[in-house]
Amino acid sequence: MSPAEQLTARDAVFVYDEFERHPSNIVAVYAFDATAPGAAAPDAQSVIPWVRARLGHFRLFQRRLARVPLDLDLPYWVWDGDFDIDRHVVLESRREWAAVRSRIAEIAATRMDLTRPPWRIHIFDRVTGFPGAPDTAVTLVLLGFHHSAGDGVATRELELTLFDGSDLPPITESADAREWSARRAFGRAAVALPYRLARFAIGLRRTRAAAATARERAAAQVIHEPLALRPATRFNRQVDPLFGFDLVRIPMASIQKAKAASAERITVNDLVLTVVSGALAAYLAERGETPEGALAAMVPRSMRGLAQWNSANQLTQMSVDLHTDIADPVQRLRAIRESIRREKQRGADAAVLRREERVHTSPAALLRLAGWARAHRRFDEVATVPLSNTTISNVPPVAERLEFLGAPMISAFGALPIMDGDGLRHLTTSQGGELIISFSADRAMMPDTAHYAELLLQSFDDTWQALESHRD
């Protein structure tokens, strides 16, 4: 039994910020070739032992969240003495890709039960019509867990052990820890409250001083702060949590050719943001809803190696101008590339890093209050939204040669739940010879996800052709 472990404030935010239209879920889906030689059929007799053999290798799998009474202090991860593996592993009956796609969206939109270990595995066997493998039956394994337990980079680390195909060594159980007690936790929190309040006050003074320094650096144009407000679009309203979901596939060979055609060095991320920018602008233009001003994207950035954070989540949020008001794809790509550069420079600035540390000393009650305010915010008829209009997230490439019950992996993607004010969200993953842009959208805001998928592919082709034309 592992000892109770208190969440950091940065991780606890995902607990306090969660409500029906703002689920804190991370969902990754892996596709395996079910027809490969040696691939075993995933049934209860094979899947449950497979999962059980991996339980002890991840504390997430057998720990639940426990909140301190009155939220006087941050929650704890505690051992779940009533753990039941059957509550976490589901063998799904759906086998047509269209039905599976809808089910993935439903799972991603459903909040985790935080009275149990916050993870789930859903397995869809012999799915037909999967994009890129229409003539091959695939097994899809959906892995979902609560964001308080980790971020997208943590997903990559988790899948390496889950799907590397090797036999896992036995786990040596640690000595039994003292059982977590809400009463004792409340008592400790009451005793520590004066210290925590003093620590918060000191931290507030430090971050205010850092904010003043950051403003001075911005005024001197050493760093560039993003625009505080962006024009609201149809996607920046209150959402229905159950969203539409789709994905597009782009061969990595085509991505590399498009990059090579650029006169300046560009990254895959530069290209993806430009593709989404073009598709989003085209979609709104078709409906006569071109905004007065450029739109922006929230782009998560890993701070590993840049900041000394001890949290499971080590992400910051960049607000990247998508320059949707620039028609020429190459000029838009160059402008987006510069916006990304400026945001990375700002995010790595010492004063900005100190300013963003204010959450580290925030008391639980303040974090809960901020979450309550988020849940009661209204987006109806607003003309502007703060910082960004959509999310464009990317995660590191999936490892090669992964497998599940003898079936080799052929593809991987993710599903981001939508939330109030952010009714269109994108997630980029890559594995093997393809890049996948999956997107989630409120079904009333975007009833035609297949058309948006076409616009994404068209935007990539337009950008590639424009780069080739400029090179010539």
C-alpha cells in the first residue's frame, strides 16, 4: 500500500475547475492490427489479466482522490481499498467506425468518478472502416484518466509500459502505510493554515513584483504579451458536453515535403497551426461570419527543462495569433511562426515564470473559488473572449513497435473534451508514417464535422502548393 500523497496546487486546479461542461479528461486511443499473425482476441479472459499485471506499475491505477473537509487544504491521492478492476475495464460491442467514433466522444465527455481511481480502459475489437485501414479489422484501446494525474507527456510515458510487449517484472509491495483519515488531514490543515496563509501572502508579493517587471519588459519590447481579447465566434459560447468528433490523416512524407519547400526553417507545429488557421477561417467565411480581427489559439507547452515544477502537470498555455486575417498561406505561416517564437520567448522569460508561480502557493479555498467562478461564467452574446478562440494541442510522437496482446500498433490519436467558450478543439499526434489532427466540436456549432475535415486537408494542400510556388 502506498502512502497518501498530497496534490500540488497546479494539479489540484483540474479538480476544482471541473464541472459538467468542463471535464478534466485526457483520452488517448490506440489502433492495433487485429488480423496480424499472433494477435490474440481481446476478451475478458485475456484483457483482465493483461490489465491486472500492470496495476502495480502505476500508482494512478489503484489510488483515488480524497478531499480534505471544507477544502481546507489540497486533496490527497490515497490507496483505494475497495478497488474493483471490473469498474475500470470495458469491452465494447460497437464495431463500425462511425459508431465507435461517437462512443469515443461520449466517453471523453463523461466526467471521471473521483471516488474511485480516475482511469478507464475501453476496448473495441475488430472495428471496420477505420481511417487509413478500411480493409483491415482493428482493435482500438481507449485509455482515459483524470488530468490531475498527469498531462499529455505523462500519457507517452504510460503507454511505453502498457504496450511495449515485454513481460513486466513483479512488483514488491511497500510496507503498509497508515490509512488516510479525513479527520487527521483536517487537523493537519487547521494547524498549517496560518503558515499557508503567510506563504501565500509572501508568494503574492513576489509574483506582483514579477508582474511589474514583466510589464516593464513588455513596454521595452523585450517580450511581447498576447492580445488580451479576441473577437468571439460561434465556437466561443456555452457548449453541450457531448460533442462531434472526427480526424484527418496526413502522410508524414507530405509534411516533410511541405517543410522542405519553405524558404525558412519551419516546424511541424508551425505547419499544423497554419493548416488549422486556414480551415477555421474558411469555415467561418462560408457562413458569412468572418470576424473583425484575427483569431488566436491556446497552445499548451511543456515546461520540462524550463521550470522547476514538482507537479504531475508541467504545461503552460501559449496564446498564439493565428493571423486568420491574412489570406496568403505563406504569409500567414510566417506570421504564425513569428507569433509562436514570441510566445515561447515570453514563456521562458524569468519575470514571466515568477509571475506564473502564483498558483504554487494558492490555498485550496481560493482555487475552489476560482473553479466556481469558471463554472458560472456566461458566454452568451459576448463580443470578445480572453486570449484565444480555439485549442490546438500537440503531443510527442508515439513510440514505435508497440503492441497489445500480440497485435502491432498502426495508429494513435486523442480526443479533447470541449468546454464553455472553447467549442472547437484540436489535438495533433503522430505515429509511424502519418500525422493525425483529431478535432472535437459542439454539434450545434459544427453539425458538419466531415466538411471541416475536408477544409483541413484543403488548407494543408493550399499551404503546401503556396510554399512550392514561392520557392519557384
